[in-house]
Amino acid sequence: MSAQHIAARRPGFMERERLQGFLDVFRLLGYRTLGPVVEEETIQWREVDTIDALPTGVHARQGAGEYHLEVQSDNRLFAWNHGPQAIKPLLFSAEETLWHERLMADGQVDIKQTLPEVKPTAIFGVRACDLAALALQDRHFLSQQNPDPHYRIRREALFLIGVDCAFSAATCFCTSTGDGPSLGEGFDIGMAELDDGYLAWGGSAKGGEIIDGLSLEPATEAQLNSMIQETDRAAAQQHRFLPGETELKQLYDKLNHGHWDEVGERCLSCGNCTAVCPTCFCYSTGYQRTLDGRSAEMKRQWDSCFSQTHSSMGQFMLRRETALRYRQWLTHKLAGWQEQFGRSGCVGCGRCITWCPVGIDLTQAVAALLDGGLADV
Amino acid sequence: MFDPHLPHSAVIDRRVQESPGIFSLRLQYVDTHVQDIFEFQPGQFNMLSLFGVGEVPISIVSDPDDSHFFDHTIRVAGRVTEALSRLQPDDRVGIRGPFGRGWPMAQAEGQDVVVVTGGLGCAPLVSVIRYLLRRRDRFGDIHILQGVKHEDDLIWRRQYETWSREHGVNVQLAADMPGKAWPWQQGLVTELINTLDLNLEKTISMLCGPELMMLAAIAQLRDMGLSDQQIWLSMERNMQCGFGQCGCCQVGPKFVCKDGPVFCYSEVADFLGAKGF
């Protein structure tokens, strides 16, 4: 963490005991409050109204195809790195209705717009990598000539409380993509968890107002040092990495490399990687009709470049072989995004590694494809 | 808030069966205001939806100056186009669009235009031919080269004959498997390109058809001295949204629906013909 970075934060100190009151502020302001909760043996975003619901001392041990939660004695609430999903499903819904149609008696069709109804939502414990991914999804869904109204309505309702990562999982590599483990930008309030409390600072005008209202004591020199040590430790725990973006562009020169087939042999084409990736945005659409045939909804649902239909035109499938689908995903994510969005589409969260049922590791694939040998893991 | 997902109802004014598997629909938005502000360029497309059945991208073949109606020529290729083929005048469809980038008609002004098509009737370029002929004095010579596999595959045969009688228009057709009464060439469309005497200083070429045909045509046009910037083509991919959001149509870093479907060859040269793209 750079000196400039720390100076810009100017955090105040919040004792651990004040955290419940801090959460209550959002409920008083009319927000629905979401936070990390242990469910189905993973960390999930769920509605929380008491800090007792947060995962005390829970760490997430992650590896290629592995995810286990462990409870340690440190009493930290944000020691876990992340669960299977970032903020993506809260904005870009896994399935939703785009429009509704009704067949009228005179044969005319009545088409009605369907937009989501949302409550203002504050999310506690958003990670730096997830904020970086959110910035990319914002660019895709909002900065286009045709911004997406569904995404926009949900996005405008969000209040984001980010927390620095104090620990890294073995699958994390955000230091090499420049997206963590300390918060960069895109949050309304930033926080760092220390042994006896939290440092908190505003990241937006509305976040700053709330922080000002808390009248926190300015952080001491020792507390600032602890904050730095926490993220330094997380950074030092990372061993996986991706090369720089200039090198990643060379993936397009490796389209005929033999390694695609090696990965294609192992890959199940299940689409887990694209489902957990916080930046993957592909979707498909289709009608769902009511049984009486009088009305229909146009639905969109997440699609994946690993699905059969993704590259299909009529009877013709562009990417029948799994190796070609994996190649599509990796070259697009790491090289194609650079032309489309000005940066790689990978924020180093490592979810695709963790949640791949056969443990395919994109950092290893990239190393093999760019002839750099295997990544040091 | 403008919603690019939301279609507007359009009514079928006329239906023409062009050939056994190809038909045209003349459409008009039900909402006159929507019809009034509807503008497009040759080469752009609409998303056509049929109640409860599905939605497909179809290029617009009518002239952009015809403000009361717009036409789509559709080949029956799957479930949705099959259902669309059964529609009759006064039936309704949903329309979203226009989407995509059309042909470089401004760049083509004052130039000789070589139009190369292959396969079953190539609608995106028929709109260009009509556009050129209607504004004849703004363009140089027009070469229309069309290749079909079997002579029966040629639609708009009478139109090709009409076009060939226009001043400064060179129509050449080739069938790979011609019948006895086929008056034109036997062979591939690429063999027709060979016969052209191109003015390299002022020529633009526009291609549409199967990608292997386009690749062969591009190779030949480049051999004859055309630069990559003088070669344009229309591509087809899986499109769900039409405006660069769903990701299904991507070819390398390009969204075919938004950056295309008409591309300058130099923009897609690295991926055209590459397996899996």
C-alpha cells in the first residue's frame, strides 16, 4: 500500500462494539443490509440485521477445485476471502424477465416492459477484487450506447462497504492484476479490520457523510501501521500470478498451441468458471409461455461460452470441441477484453480455479501457453 | 428510460414468397411515431420476435428513404424463421432495432462498387444494390457477382436480369451445378472476380455469403491489388441482444452485432476462417 494511498484514506477508528450501531445506521436510513453469512458451507451474501450473523473467525481455505471453511480463534469477521459469488448476481440477475407479452382477443399483442423493483441495498464486506469486477461490469452494462435498464436500477440502489483483505486464499492473485488486496476505488465506505476494531473512511460523498456522522477518532499511527501490515500479509500470501497485459495479448498468437487440447481433455465444459467469474457477462434469451398460450415472457439467463448453444447458429455450432470453448473463454477474458474495455477481464479473485470441479488453473494455463513453464504454486 | 430489450409491435403489410424457402415481409410499426423516427442504413438489422416462439436477427433489405415501411427477406433456417414463414398480412411481429454498423455507403460514393455474394440470396447486399441503383449518378461502375451451388438456388432471377440492363452495371452469375438453360457461367463466384478489370484507385468491394467463399474472394481481390481497406464484408453469428451485451456473437475482440455485422476486412482478418471464432 503506497503512502499516497494511506494518506488519501484518513480513516477513523471504530471500536468493535460499535459495529452493530454502524449496521443499524443503514437500516435506519432505509437500506436492506446484506453481509457475508455461512450457508451451504460457503460464504454467501444474505440479509443481516445483527453482526452476530457474520462469520466469526471463519477463514476460507481454497485450492484448485477445493473450498473449505475453517474456524480459527482470531474472532475476525472478515477473515474469509470470498464465497462463490461476487456482487454480480445482485446486479446482473442469473435469470430475469425482459418483457411480457399478452395475446389480445383481436389478435394484437400487448408488449409490456418489466423492470425490477428494488430496495436500497447496503452490502457489508465487499472485496477489492469484487469492486474491480463491478467497475468492469458497470462499463459493460452501463457505458454502452444502449445501457441496460435492469442493471442500472439495481446498481443505483447499491451502497458498498468494502473491507481490505487481511488474508489471501491460495487461489488469490489480485496483486498481479493490480486489483487488491487493499481497496482501490468504487466503494462508498472503506474499512480495514484490526484485532480490536475497524478503521473506516468515506469513498464517496454519501459514504463520507455517514462516516462524518459517526464522529470517529482519527486513526493513530500504530493503527495505520496495522492496517498496512494486514494487507501486506495478504499480499505476501499470494503465490499465483498472471503476467502483464502486454504479454496476455500474445494469447491470440497461440491459437494453435497444443496446450488447448490438453486443457480440453480435462475440462468438463460445465460452465462453473463463467458462473462464478465476477466479470463474465454472456447471456441468452428465450420465451417462456404460460400454459394457456395467452401470454409469454421473454427471459434472459446467464449463458456461458462453454455451453453448446453459445456458438450455435441454427444447426451449425462454431465451437463443438471443448478445447475451442476453453480457448474462447481464456483469450477473450485476458486478451479480447483489453481491446473492448481497456484492460484484462480478470481481477485475480481465483474463483474459476476454486470452483472448477477438475481444478483447472488459468494461471497455469497461461504460463504453459506463453511458454513460461508452470506458475510457481 | 430507453429499453433496448423492448420490442415494438409491427404489422405485416405484404408477404412475398421469393422461392420455396425464402420469403419477404413488408412491415410497418403499429405506433406511427415509432415508424416516423425509424431510420437505418443498408446492412443494419432488426431483431424480429414472434409471440411466444423466439427472436432472430434479420437484415433490412428496403431502402432507407422509404419511410412508411421496411422490408425483411428471410430464409427458413430454423424453428423461429419457420414460424415467421407462416405469417400473413395483418399478423404482428415484435421489432427491436435497427442495430449494428451498415455498409460504408459514404466511402463508396464516386467509386466503382464490386458486390460479391454467394449462397442462397444474400439479402444484406441486395439492399446495397438497390441503394446504388436508386442513386446511380453518385457511384461509378457496379459489378454484381453472384455464385450459387445449383441454378435453382438463385432467387430474384428476374431482378438480376433487370439490373444487367442498367447502364454501367455488370451482372455475372455462376452456378456450380447449372442446368441446361443456365445462360451464365458454370463454376465458382471467385472465377467471376478474375474477369474484372478493376480500377484500383477507385474501387470498393462488398462481400456477403459463406465465410469460405468470402475468404476465397478476398484472396483473389487482394491478388488483383485491392487493399484491405477496400474490402468489406458482412458476418453472421449467434445474436441474442443485438447491441453488444449478450456476448454470444463475439469474434475475437469484436462484437459482430455492434462493431459489425459489416466489417472492413482489416478489422477481422486475424479471425476470419480461424476455427472456433
